[in-house]
Amino acid sequence: MDHRLKSSLQERFAKERGSYRYPAGGRTRFALVYPNTYFVGMSNLGLHIIYDLLNRRRDTACERFFLPDRTELPRYERTQTPMMSVETQTPLADFAVIGFAISFEMDYFNVVKMLVKILTLSHVRLYASERGARDPLVIAGGPCATFNPEPLAEIVDAFVIGEGEAIMPALMDAYHEGVRQGADRSCIASRGYPVSMCLHSMRPPMTGRENLLRLRRKRGPRPPSFASGSKISMHPPRTRLLSRRIRSSISTSSRRYA
């Protein structure tokens, strides 16, 4: 393990506020991986919500992982240093659950980069079908994982479909219940299946035609097919008359400058 890379993470964590760090043992270790650099990931509100939600549990210790900077990635490879968490500089392979938070489609490339170049250094098998009982459970969530999980279907054990803030508590409850009963990885993942999850083992074969992402513009009050936010939250569209909005704006402006 490279001392320079480890010290860089320690200095970064020392400058933070509101982070969590628990002693080893007593809690299930959850690796929250954002497939982009530290500053991009820390700007994501969803990452903060899931991080805080998991660490407020009495049975889970969540630590963050980010894509190393371009200047650091060659050093990871050259020194054969495994990917380490920000909080305790623990290698990724030592975590029971690895969760990718995928917010943008362009981050699919970074996911592949982390899986190929980093997970192999961390001694975690790349494909879901190759992982055994001692390997961590690899899951993925976020808008991209919800709407187009197919590109990572051979790598991820299970996808969280929908709002992570609502799903993760029930998912972790199901995971810990499976661990207490001595279930293996496949059974534990199956326990989370009713909790809005898509399992690798239950994935039907898809043709190239079905795998295409098709976008079609729609008119009127109906949300377009590529409006992911409205589909995740399931909120109906809100329509307002233009004349009412104009009268409201005029009234507000009159009070402001009266």
C-alpha cells in the first residue's frame, strides 16, 4: 500500500465536516462508490443523503470511494495499491457490500475504468457470475441504474430500482436478516428482490434490438420519455395556465417595487 496515496486520503478526510468514522468491527462495512472524482462526487446531493442515511443505522458503517484523479491513477497501478476509502483507507475488498451510485450516463465509462483497473487491484472478481461466498455483494443505484442497467448487468449482482432514500433502509434490513440466518450471497440478494431490485441471476437474455435506448420527443403536458426525474418520483405533471403565471408575476413585481 502506497504511503503517499494513503496520506492524501487522510489529509482530505481531516478537512471535512460532518463525516462518519466508526471503529472496525460491530458494523457491516458498506462501500459507497461514486464513479467520478472526489470533487464531482461531493457535489452530488444524493450521495450525501445515502451516506448519512446508512451511517445513522446502528448496524452499518458506510465509507466513500471515488475515482482517483488522473495524476493519481497511474500511481495506483504502478504501486499495485488497492482502492481505499476516504474515512479509514481500507481496501475495497474488505467491505461486505459495494454500492455504486451512478447519476450520469457518461459515468458508465468511469465505472468500467474503476472495475477493470481498480477492482482487479483490490482482488474483487470482475463478473458477478465469478464471485463466490467470500466476495462482497456488488450493487448499483441511481438514475442510470434505474433506467438502463443493462450495460453493467454482467458485473453488478443487483440493481436498486428507484429512489435510494426510500429503498436502502428496507434493503439493508433484508441484507442483515439474511446474514443472521447464515444465507449465502445469492440468497441475500434474493431477499432484497421484493425491495425494488433487479438481480443478475434473474436477468432475462436481451437482443441487441431490445438493448437500444430509444428517445422520442413527446408534446403536450405528458413528460418526454427521456425525463427521468418525473418517472423516478412518479409525480404527475403539474400544469398551469400561462395567463395565471403572468398575473402572478405582475402582482409580485408590483409589491416588490411599490
